[in-house]
Amino acid sequence: MKEIVRTRFAPSPTGHLHIGGARTTLYNWLFARHHGGQFVLRIEDTDEVRSTTDSVSAIFDSISWLGLDWDEGPLDMEHEKGPNGSYFQMKRLPLYQEQIQKLLQEGKAYPCYCTKEELEVIRKDAQKENRASYDGRCRRLTDRQKKDYEASGRKPAIRFEMPEEGETVVNDIIRGPVSFTNRLLPDLVIQKTTGGPTYNFACVVDDHAMSISHVIRGDEHLSNTPAQIQIYKALGFSLPQFAHLSMIMGPDGTKLSKRHGATSVLEYKEQGFLPEALRNYLALLGWATAESKQLFTPKELIQAFDLAGCQKNPATFDQVKLSWMNGEYMRAFSPADIIARSETFLKGAGLLPQLPGPSLEKLAALEREKFKLLKDVPDRIGFFYRDFEFTPEAEKVLAKPEVKDVLSGLAALLESFEPFEDKALEGAIRQFCTQKGLKPGQVFHPLRAAVSGRTEGPTLFLMLELMGRELVLKRLRRAG
RNA sequence: GGCGCGUUCGUCUAGCGGCCUAGGACGCUGCCCUCUCAAGGCAGAGACCACGGGUUCAAAUCCCGUACGCGCCA
């Protein structure tokens, strides 16, 4: 029988969901959807100091904003869905306890009383002699020794006993077989002195308990995988398949971080990126089809996605290409959609509710092919509704000596010209040029600068029509 | 330091031994369109496939080593 595909994203809620995490989520989600399987969200909040509920909500918000959904996992702080809960590790502590006790009883794990300082020394020695970073000295403590340690107030960590012979092979879907020498694997701490499970242990217990079939995660976990595999084996669990994704780098080739600008998904939302564009872009960061297809509908993405097509080497995040892609998506929207989607930005700029003047939709249609980000919408059409500062370029155009005459001439013409419409205006103004013996450019440029404050913008005569006679005249006089 | 992973145009990538005088996309340059800016169309520059050795009739593709980058141990 074919195994049901179950993937998961298991973030630590210690900050916003960043771009790398978003891509990992996306790939897990795509893989599950592609195979008709399930996608699970699990919150790894065992780091009590750094975990925050704000981070948890940011993670929910980010994933939802990207248009991804999870079949099992928390819905909010109190509610969850799915038969394998809880999906918060802090609520699963007894489960880890149980497995740790089992390992202890079977002699596969042991208490280690070494202090930080002692461990530091052991590690340094190990480095010199090319051994694992812990020498296993607490493996065979007598009951007496344990008692003495306890009496002296030491709290033990629990370590898992790694095999000393042979090797462990990780059969990675993306990288192929990767083998590690067991002798070099240190006895992994599975329970901290505080009593909580460590990441590598809780992760194994949960992935098994939640029947995860494919563990798809960042490259940084590849080195921990052999130790996890040994734990799977010791616990008698069957192994999931592993796939380690390459990392995402900043433009300077180091791991993408705040130094490189926006790293959190929500920041991209605030900057006016569309979730569908970010999702499309992220899908292509480290994955491609044979044809190098660029633009995908969600359906196409699910259909085409394949872990085997994933890149082994790290990818550099390129915001320029993301912006291009965002523009592609915006251009595909109807004017009504553009307005609907940029609602928060329009509100933020005071353009919604609709102000007196042309309809937002008409302006969206007018400027459609110039929008790259949602926030460009208010930026590009705001001058239809309110006064503006002239750009330096516009001031230059208006400073030319003949301009004053041109503008007053235009004002006189437009005062009573009928109909005040695109084509008719164009005809009249072109005629005005001929009469005055001016080249069209000598008239069009100052006119544009006068009414819009810029040297670039919408097509001129339709812009005049939409602005309306009154405003155009007011601005001509102001600029003159 | 040890172990692991990686290395194709500036960037994302196609490529799984002959189709490669290396294809696509973003960006860049030029031309066309044009009232500006975009969008669109066309054309172009841009990669000695990290480097050095093998294997083979044939290598970007397979093997080994070196360098560099990244990750884990921390």
C-alpha cells in the first residue's frame, strides 16, 4: 500500500517568520498538496526563554497571508485541529518523558552530570584528538557516583548513547546518500538539566507520533540528521524520508539576515508585495522546472512541484526579480481588483474612502502597467486628489522662459473648450501648438509638469479629462 | 579544528556522457512603438561550466585532489 504523504513545518516561535522559513513552509505544503497528502503545523516552543506568543501569531499570520493552509495544527493559542495534538511541544512534555524513561530503562540513555566548564575542557581535548565532542565519560557511572553527584547538588542532563562503530547514512531526497562516521557523533543530550527535551529529540518523537512521512527542512539540519536517525532506531521508529533544502543568502553571499533588508514575510506584506507573487518567487528560489517556467498559477505550482528538482546549492535572494514578478501579477488584475487589493495602502494614504474627483478604478486602469507594488497605487494617483510638490525635474521644465506664455495660453484655451475629453483635448492642444509655432513637446511637457508636478505619468489628455476642467485650470494658473 | 554540503552569465536557473559554438528568466544596453514614464515588440552584451588531474572515441555532465563559500559540532 502506498504510504500517505505527510509533511510538516515546525518553527520555533522566537521571532517573525522569515523568508527561509516561508520557503520551507511552501515546499512542505506544495509537496503535500502535490501528493494529495497532509500538511501539519507544529510549534516547537520548548525554548521557554525565547518563545513568545507574538511570534506564534506572526507565524500563523504569515503562513495564512501566503495563502497556505495546514490540515493539522494550532488554530490559535487555545484551539487546535487534528487527531495528533497537541501541536505545541510544551503541551507534549509527558510524551518526551515517557520515551526518555524507556531509553533510560533499556540502557540506551544515561544521566550526565558534567558541568559546563567540564564539558568545555572535554570538547577542547576532543578537538585535538579528532574525536566526538563528548567522550561519554558518564556512560558507566556507578549508583554511588550518581548519588554523590546528586548530593553535591548537580542536576543531570540525559544523554543518548551513540553507536561507536560503523556509519549512519542519510538518504536525502535532494542530496542522495550522505554518510557519517558514528565514532564522531557525540552522545546527544536529549534532556536538558532543566528537564526539557532538546530540539533533536522532541523533533524525532513528534515526527513519529504525527506520522510524518517526509521531513523537508533547511540544510542546517543535515548534520543533525544522523544523530536523529540513531534515535529513531533506538526507539524502534521507522524512518521518514529526508530532504534538506539549501539556504537562502543575502546579496553578499552570507546567510540572509536583517542586515540585507527585509527578512520577515510580514515586512514584505507591509511593503506592498502580493502573497501570490512572493509565493511564486519563493518557489523558484532553489527549484525550477526543466523549461525554467517563471509564472505559475497555484494549481500549476502544485502540479509541477517536485523535490527532485530542488537545487543543492544556496540561492541569493533577489528583490529586483521579486518586484518584477509582483508587477506581473498586478498587471494581470482588473482595475477593480487593483483597488481592492491595495485598500490598506489607499486608506493609509488617505485616498479611501473615495475623495471627490475621478473614480479610483479609472485611475487604476490608467496607470495599471506601472504598478510594481501595492503601495505604488496611492503614490502614482494621489496627485489627482490633492496638492503636490513639484519634482526637481518638473521645476526645471517649468523654469524655461517661454513656459509662462504657454501655460496662460493653454489656460485661456481650456477655460471654455468643449468637450473636455481625451481626443478632443488632444486635437485642440495640437492645434494650439501649430498656431503658436511650437513643437508638441514644448507644450506637452510643461503642461504635464504643471498639472501633475512630474515629468512622467499617465497619458496626458486622458489625465486632463479625468482631472476635470476646474482642477486643470487651477493648476495651470498655480504653475504659471 | 573536525565532520558535512556546495561551486553553470551580476542574480535565479536548464543541463543527468555526444542534441552545448551552454538554453530560459530577472537585470543591463540599443532599436521600434510613443505626449512623458511604463508596458509591449525586436536585437544585443554577458558563463574559458571554481581550479588541477584522471576515466572515455567523446565530460558542464563520471572519479580524485585543491581552493573558496556555507552549515553543524557551539
